Amino acid sequence: MNRYPLWKYVVIVAALLIATIYALPNFYGEAPAVQVSAARTATVVDTATVARVEQVLAAENLTAAGIQFDGLSIRARFETTDAQLQARDAIDRALNPDPADLGYVVALNLLPRTPAWLQALYASPMYLGLDLRGGVHFMLEVDMAAALERRADAATGELRAALRDANIRHAGIRRDGQAVEIRFREAEALAAAEQLIQTDFLDFEAQAAGTGTELRLTAALRPDAARRIQEQALRQNITTLNNRINELGVAEPVIQQQGASRIVVQLPGVQDTAKAKDILGRTATLELRMVDESPEGVTAERGQGPVPFGSERHLDRAGQPVITRRDVLLTGENLTDAQAGFDSQTQEPAVHLTLDAKGSRIFRDVTRENVGKRMAILLFEKGRGEVVTAPVIRTEIGGGRVQISGAMTTVEANDIALLLRAGSLAAPMEIIEERTIGPSLGRENIEKGFNSVMWGFIVVVAFISVYYMLFGVFSSIALAFNLTLLVAVLSMLQATLTLPGMAAMALALGMAIDANVLINERIREELRNGAAPQTAINTGYDNAWGTILDSNITSLLAGLALLVFGSGPVRGFAVVHCIGILTSMFSAVFFSRGIVNFWYGRQKKLKSISIGTVWKDGITAGKAN
């Protein structure tokens, strides 16, 4: 009646072992570290950079507890913050000899001290939120007016080209704020232009004004189109911020929209506010220019002469000089998409670009006039330009579809597409709020949160053990297993723990013990009704299960509502709350019954159980006869 089959005990032991292993990394803490990543998209961090970092540390007599290289960044871990600061300064001086030309980001960070054997099992600690780990918090305001003006700028060029292609004569076209104004001398031309806008420019609505030969047609963005452009600008800025923050190696950064025009950025573990602001505020622009292939330009490219007047010298990704003309043919504003792919003829890796109407027209004219010459694609960051690629123009290219191919790998094609697609912001941003939470405050919050959970656990265990005797001890063991399992699941999911999450942990303990209280009271009720101890245990667990399930489902629904509709700290609370409900149902019913069955199920003639004092009609019945 009260015996588990072997497979159930195997499940319990396996769950206990897995929970212990994956909860362990959270008790090792974190160590100060220095992270090295690329400051520019064309800078490469590789094994040679790792060797250089090791040489710098050896020259400074600094010993790293460990150096990790994940393909994108290098992380050197140290035992003390003093060694961390000294290493940061030494590595920064060595890798960035020119402060005005930073090739690498050398930032302070924190890394877990998880032993290698646990890392081999992919056991990692939970991420800690800003309130527990310390870090920086930014509130950024996106200039939505600039996004709309940029769209109006693009529409001005597109309208000019469309009117020319349709042979509609006008007296001038210009951008007026977030609208486009076109002047006409003839009413027929104005009517034709109005029809063109209604047909081909669905984001705009046209309104005519003026009389005689002073006619005006104003094309203004429709309200729904303006909202869509603003939403797209916000999403693109968030995507670009994600790409930039990856350079800092922040674990679980928070980048989310707040309101219609603001973005919240939280970087746990980052203490270098200036470095973080530098990364967030970076501007990157794309430019297409012709390579200067004059005799003077070729000589300068070989390093044998000065750069000709009207040209500039830039380096490509391999560090080789390329002389480009100053005249800018196209910018990133004319690029609508960039995807990696393959050349249809040679099957070599290639990058496929899509240009807007204005860019398509310019590119068609430029490629027709410069067949056999090189065109350079440059990415400008912090005022310095780097040549992403400089292909040879083979033939005239029209239709707005451009292909870059030749001498590149699949990885390089993907990298170039990413650079071109997400190198710049869709609209300018301004930091309107900035907060720094020091590690000492985060450590204090961790201690307070840990103490609240620990003392809550101790008080509950003391009370339940005194009140329910041996069954209280069983419940306490199940409660400890529930806490271990909850921490392990959060660690395996790599969830971010915040102060509200720790509050949800304390709440989960109360809800878990509540299920055991229901079970114990049901067993007492059966004993009061005269049932035998073995029967009382079996019936008590069976009868309590329905009540436990109902109460936990209602709590789970409330937690899911918080998870779906909440944000920030509310979602952090909801995640721990929902997982805590699931683990408590497993530990309070399945696990605790396994312990009870293991202890009492072997006794065939069980006369009494230790479940505290049972009261019958006002008379004490002792220990559950």
C-alpha cells in the first residue's frame, strides 16, 4: 500500500543528484576579471591576441587565475580587484597605444569561480540582476522626429526620381520638416503628381494648395505610417544596441522598450560607466566611394608617395591601405537590406545588398560609367573609416540588387552583411538617465535576500518539526530539496535572479510547506476517524492531492498573468514564482511520500506514526495510535 516501485526511487535519487550538481555553481561566487573585445567591427580578436595578453600579464608580473577565449572576446580572471585594475591598465596600454584610435575594448567584468569539472557538465550559476550584482542603468530617449525626417529625406529623392521617370515637370522639390513639398506651374502636372503619390507612395497623403502658376503639393506621412516608422526605428535601435553590448560580454543585459520612444539598458556587472557610454553612443555610417586608381593613387596605395588631392587613405580588414576618393556616392541610408548568400554562377560566398529607389538609380549610373574599376565600401566609426571590401565593377548593375563577392569565406560574408545591416542607428538617441549601482551595494542586497530566505527556511523547519514530529522532519527534507531543485532549474535555464526573485523564493518555501501541512492534517484526520496508520498515510496523501493541485493551479495562473503582462522586476518575480510552484508540487507530494514510504512502508504491522499530537473529541490521543 505504501511502497514505491524501484523506478520511482531511481527518479527521486536522479532528481536529487541533478539538482545538487546544477545548484552548486551558485555557491562559488564571482571573481574580478578583465575582458578584451573588438572596439571596431573590423578588429579581429583571435589566438594571437590571447598570446599578446598573456605576454603583457607576464611582463607586469601578474598571474591570471584563468584565461578564457570564446572566439569573440578574451576574459582573464584574477583573485583580487587590485590585480584586476593593474591588468586592465597594462592590457589597455599594450593593445591601444593611441588613445584616439581604440582598436580594443578593455573592460572590467566579473566571472564565476565555477570549477572546471562543473563547467564540463555545463553547470553554470544563475545570472544576477542589476540590484544584486551591481552595474549601470541607462535610460535613452530616441529622437523620433529625426527618424521621420530621415524618411522624408529618402522620400524626397524617391519622388524626384519617380517624377522624372513619369515625365512630370515640376518647379522644385524639397523637404519641409517631416513632409515633402513640390511646386508646380501647371495644374495638369500637379494632378498627375498627386495621382502618382496615391498610387506609388502609400505612406504619404498629398494635399494641394496655391493658385495660378504658384501651385504646391505637400506629401505628408500618414499617421499609421509615421507610427510604423517610429516602431521600426525603435526596434532597429534595440537590435543595434544588442550588437554593441555583446562587445562588453555582459551576462543577461536588459534592453527593453519603455513607452513609445525610450529604451532601458541595464548592464549587470559593468562598473566602467564611461566605457559603457562609449559603446552605447557609438555611431557607425556606411559609405560607397570609388577607389582612386590614378597613377598618383596607385603610388600612394603602395606607400611610395603622398595621397593625391581629393582622395583619402583608409585601411581594409587585412590592414592594407586603400586610396579612395572623397566624393561619397551612396550612404547607409540608401541601403534597405544586406544578406549573406552565394554567387549564382561561381557558388562563392557573397553579400547581397538591396538599395532604395534613389540608391538604385545612383548605383546604376555609377556602375555603368565605371566598369572595370574598383568601388570601396567603407564603415565609419568614431570618425575613422575602414574599408569593408573593395570589389571590381564587372558590369552595369540596376534594379537595386547589388552583389559583393570574391576572396571571402562564408563567415566573412555573414560578418560583412551584419556590419552593413546593423552598423548604425535608425535614429539618434540621448542618455536622459544614468545610474551606477556599486558591487558593495549589490553584495549587501544579496546578503539581505539570502538571509531572508535562510531565516524563513529555519523558522519554518523549526516549527514544522516541533508540531509534526518525524513527519515534520520529512516535510523539512522535502522543503530543502524543493529549494535546491528551484535553484538548479533557474541555473539550468540561465534565468536572471533579482531581489523580487529572491522574494518569490521565500514565497515558494511558504507555499511548498503549505502542501505538506495539508498532507499531514489529512493523515491526522484519518487517524482521528480510526483508520490504521498505513491506511491513514495512503488516504491522507490521496485526499490532499486534489486540494494541493487546485490551489497551485490558481496560483500558477496568477503567476502566468504576471509573466505575460508584467515587465522588469514583476517578470523576474513571476518566473521564480511559477517555477517554484512546479518544484513544490514535485517535492511536497512525490518526494516527501517517497521518504515516508521508505521509512514506514517496510513495516507490515505498523501500530503508530510520529506525526505530533492528535486530538479526538477534546481528548489527547497521543502520537497517532
